Amino acid sequence: MIRFFIKVLIVFLVLIFAVKWTMEGILFQNVYSDRNRVISGLSRVHLDQLDFLADELVACDPQSQATKLAQFHKKSLVPIGIRANTEFSESDRVRLSKPDGFIYRYSDGMIDYLGVRLDNEHHLLYGPMGDLSNRFIEVQVDSWLKVVREALESSRDSQATLSSYSSQFRVPIRIEQRQSLPDRVSEKMKVHHESIFYQSSDGSFVALELGDSRQVLCMGPLPEVADYAQVAFKKGVLVWLLASSTVLGWMIFKVSGRFRKIEKAAVEIADGNFSARVNTPNLGEAKKLALAFNTMASKTESVIRTQKELLQVVSHELRTPLARLKFAAELLPKASASQGSDSPLPVMLQSIDDIETLVQEVFFYIKNEQAEPLKNKELITIDLALEGILRTLRIEYPQLHIEMVFADRDSSKKVLADRRSFQRAFGNLTSNGARYAKSLLRIGISEVQESVSERGVLSYICIDVEDDGPGIPEAMRSEVMKPFVRIDPKSQEPQQASPHSGLGLGLAIVHRILQQHGGSVQIDRGELGGCLVKTRWPNT
């Protein structure tokens, strides 16, 4: 996990520096976006003014042209001059003849030169603008408006002069009353005697105070241009968000894939394949966990194999002496008939039966070691399947009252199970119950339905075995379903103690059979005061 943490940390640091680099680029764009917006928005104003100036220069002789350019240059921060068309390329000369004039932009969209056609051989070039700050744009627009204001003030017919300018300006220019402006603009104009840029609901405007302080020269609305900084910000954040999500998603997918290998091996072991292991190469962060898992699996497999081999060997080796004992016991009645009631034969026969039962249960437990769904399932009528088992119990325990109770009085209930395993399970449960019961052994049968969202409604057959014996202590109810776990009579309370002790495999076999069938078994205290074993069998 340390390696994974280091990888995530590296990705995080790379992402931080990438975002920092992006933000710096966006801030750079933001610094110049205002300039770009104003230049782009006012390029039309500049070109119109250049056209107007070009018309005046064409009407002058060469000496007057130089004088007029010099006067204009004093008011302008940007160089302006007359250039020969031969300085331009063929494509640029074509652009000079267009109504919008010549606009030269940098690769980032910034405007550097403006130009208009003067005559067939010359043009009026305005620029470069690249080394100038934002402020020059406003100053330059202010100078344009002051030229118009001077023309209006020196003219006898100001309205005709304004119409003359307006006819050549593609951005509306007009005279407004100061009181029509926003209050903040009006107050600012009293302090600053230059052009004031402001925003209103109608767009962007620029205003300059006239000689009559009650009136202002207003130009606008100016063309709206996209906010380059905002566009750059959105693109930058989106690109890095997608990139970081892709990288982190890929890393998480790889790590989860490695852990899925461990999960797969764990599932195989749970299904009984104790030889399953995790392939450790190329596991990266999960390698240590995989090695620990493989070590645990090897030790578990070794323990289980040892237990299985021991049980097989012991069970197999017991069968030979057991067969000899049974043969010898059959010969004893003739030799010991004269001993009468003092004969040890009954005790020997009972002991032999107990050992044989133990061997049979061990063999059954080993044979059914894999808790897999059984293939030989069939619909079994419950009362018929249990009839032989209960008949035997009534003979062995004549003092007991054994009853079978159907919750809905339907004695034709059926269960889908392997017949041999079903009878083995209830043979163990009823024999245990009869051994510990005082006077009553009850078998209750009912049907329940359970709603499961993934699989719909599932039906279960519940078969409960209950006795009125001492019961099983609550702390031992889960333990007794493990193999070779028996209740110590000394650990029980005096009123619950029983002289009997099981072999330690009966409930373990029942638990395994229910697992094989996809059911469940639970031990509780019943209404009779003794042990209640609840079993649930899927009916489909």
C-alpha cells in the first residue's frame, strides 16, 4: 500500500503543478483579455477614424499631409504613417481594399497593426500596438473623441459635422445629456476630463464631456467580444479534470484488479478448492497481502489435509478390528449361556454398535466434505420420508411421545432434497432429540415465503425438531455444529445436565447437509423448555 500511496502522491503533485501552470496561463490570458476585448471591440472605431483621416489626407497636398499627420501623432500614443503598398504582400494588399481595412493579429488573437487604403499606391498604417499597455487603448479612443469634439466646437453647424462623422462611423456616435448617464459615470466625469468607459444594460459605451458641461459626446454600444480568459479557464479545468480522472481511474482499476485476484482465490478456497493460490508476480501494492494470503492458505490446506488423512486412516483401520469383534460376539452366546444375567455380551454389543456408528458418521462426513449443491435432488414427501425414522425411535424409546405437527394441517408437504442426505440429517436430529428428551419429541413442519429483490419470492419448508430435555447452553449453540465438539455435562447447569453425550459429528453433518442444499440450521430454546433445532429447506 506504501507504493500505491506514493503513486497517488506523485499523481497529486503532478496535478497540482499542472493546474498551477494552467492557472498561470489563464491569468496571463486574463491580464490581456481586457486589452484584447477593447482592441477587438474598438478596432472598428479605429478603422473608421483612419478612414476619416485618410479622406482628409487625400484632399491635402503632400506638405499639408505631413503637417496633419504630425498634429495627429501628438495626440496619439501609437505611431501612424503613410506606407507604400509594395511593403505588403499580395494577400495583404487585397485585404487593404476591403471595407474593414487591414488588421494584423498575433497568433494569440491580439491586434498589432491596423491599416486603411489611402490611394492606389499608398496606405495609412497604424501601429505597432504590441509594446503598449491597456491604458493606451482608452487614451487613443479619448484622442479620437477629442478630434470629433474639436471639430464640433470649431464648426458653425455642429449637427451637420456630427452627421458627417456619424456617416463614416459604424459605431453610433451622438450627443447626450449628462443627466441621462448613470450617476457613477456622471460623478466620475466631473473629476476626470477624459473619456469614460462604462457598462449599461444596452452594452458598453464611452463618453466624453463637451464644452457645455450639460452635454457629453457618447459612442456606443461597442461590439461585444468573447471573454477569452473565461473560455481558457473552462477549457483548462475541463482538460485537467478529465486527465486526472482518467489517470486516477486507471490506477484504481489496476489496484482493484489485483485485489480481485485475491478475492477470486478466497472464493475458490471457500468452495473447497484448498489448493487455490494467488499469482504474486505483477501484483504491485497487493503483493504482500497476496503472499500472506498464500501462506495462510497453505497452512490451512495442510491442517485440513492432515485431519482428513487422519480420519480416513483411523476410520479405515477401525473397520477390520470392528469386524473381528462382531464375529467374536456372535460366538459368545454359546460359550457364555450359563452365565445368565451376568454375561458381558450386551455391553460388548452396545459398544460395538457405538463404534460402528462413529465410523459410519466419520465416513459420511469425509465423503460429503465439499459443501456443494447436490445433483441428486428430488421432491420428497416429508411424512413418508420420516415415517421409518420415527418408527425406529418409537421402538428404541417406548417411553417417549413422538409427534409430527403440520402448521396448516397439510400432510402432503414436499421438499426438494437429496433423499439420502435428508434422511441422514433428520436421523441425527431425531436421535439426538430422543436421547435427551424426557417425555416428548415434536417435529413441526411449516412453509414460509420470503421476498428477495434479486430473485423474487422464494419459498422455504421449515422443519423443526424440539424436545423437552435440558437443551443446549446458549454459548455452545454455534460451537456444537462444528465437528467433534461435544457438550461437557459438567459445564451445564444442574437442572440441564444430561448423562448422555453425543459423538460430536451429528450436528456437524446436519449443518453441512443444509449448506449443500442452500438452507440453514439454527439452535434455540423451544416452548417445551428443551432444545429446538430449526432447519430451513429451499422448496425450489
